[in-house]
Amino acid sequence: MKRLTIFLSLLSALTMISQSYAQDEYPVMEGPYMGQKPPGMVAEPFAPGIISKEGWELEGVFAPGMKEFYFTSNRKSATVTGFRQENNVWKKYIEFPRTGEIVFSPDGKRMHMAKGYKDRIGDGWSEQKSLGPMFDRKDWGIMRLSTSVEQTYVFDDYKSNDVIRISTVKDGKRQAPKKMSSVVNTGKWTAHPFIAPDESYLIWDSERAGGFGDTDIYISYRQKDGSWGPAINMGDNVNSDKAEFYASVTPDGKYILFNRGMDDEGNIDIYWVDAQIIDVLRAK
């Protein structure tokens, strides 16, 4: 029951209250990837002591172009902090309340946040807009919506027993979302899908039989006939006996960012690992 309470609080992230944090002071971070040394084939904490520290730090994503980084923390309420690289130095430039898990369109022009989105305007972002009645349903609990170059949407729904749905565009018209097959929708806590820009694979998390304990990260590869291949556990280089969730691939295709944690102290950190593991698993 304790884990259920923590997990649902994380997914909704609407009114969660925690200890008060002072304004963070970040060290000088220069170079690619927020100045961090890239990981190898075994997952490591991302920016330990800077981004990943005590408390909740989750949903880390780079924007296309790799010049912006965003993550969510739990100050007085769930808050998104954004950094921008200027003259090779990363500087905090924006902070706003979290209203959904951030996923960027492949061209970087749109910031999706669950049922809503913001469009890029110059160096900033528009006000939040709705995806419309097809998605803005009260009986759907969308946490994360991911999109491909072809504007296929894949999203989760915690109000419908943790399922993942897909919506394609045909002849320029948005198609009604459909529940994905049991390849994806098996197990508990099935959520946080990420579709590759070219739709060649889908990554999500779920608690399934044969896993490493708690929720693990899985991948399915698109087959030649357009179907989705079997769900493959991404292995112990990614997964552990703790919860792993909210995986995404950096826009340059080189690394996977994800969350690990949800322990008894409520600690959640951002991890990353070399994305070559995607090709390794595909070859098996």
C-alpha cells in the first residue's frame, strides 16, 4: 500500500507537498550533456550531486539540438526546471509547475505535456494548449504522450487500469486512439511510453513476471509487417531490484535517460546508459 501511494502521487504530481527547498545554486557546467562524462553500457546516475541528489529528481529530457535540458523535482510542488547551453555553459533559464511529463516532438518545435502542449516561440514557449477532445477526456489519465516524425502518438492512461494507447495520422487526419496489444499491455503499472522518431522501437515500463523486481523498462521492435515484436526486458545493465521507469532516448540517439528509485525514503534519481544497448538487444 505504501508503494501504491508513492507511485500514484508521482504519476499525478498535482498537489504533492514536501519539505521546502532553498533556491538551488548550480556549479558551472560546460560542454555537452550538461558537462557530464557519458556513461558506458551500465547505467549510472546522471549529474550526481548536481541534478540527481536526495529527494525526487525525475523525467530528465534533452530537447532536440541538445542545447536544453529539463527535469522535474519536488519542491513545494512538482516543478520543472529548464537549463540552456549558452557559450558552452549550462544556465538555468526557466522554471514552471509540472502539468505533465515533458516529451519533445522530433523537430523540437513542440513540448508535449500529457494532454497539453506548448509551441516554441523564438527562445521561449507559448501558453499551454489542449490537444482537443479526442485526448482531453476526464476518464483518461494521461501522464506521458510521445510522438514520432509521422506524428504518431503513443500515450499511457492510469485511469484505465494502466494501459497504453496509440493514435496515428492517416491521409492527414488524426485517428482515434486504440489500445495497444498484449505485447505492451501486460503486467502492472504499464506506463511512460517512448516511441522512436522513426517508429522503429517502443520503450515503456511495467511490472511483469520474470522481471528484476518492481517496474522494469522494456523494449519492442517494429517488425517488417508493421506489428510490434515481443516485449524484451532491457536487462540488468538498466534494470535493478528498484523501480525503473520513464525512459527516453536523447535526440542525438546516443543515450537513454530514465528514473530509478522510489525506495522507502522516497528517493528517485535520473540515470543514463549508452543507447547501443538498443542495437545489442535488437540483434538477439
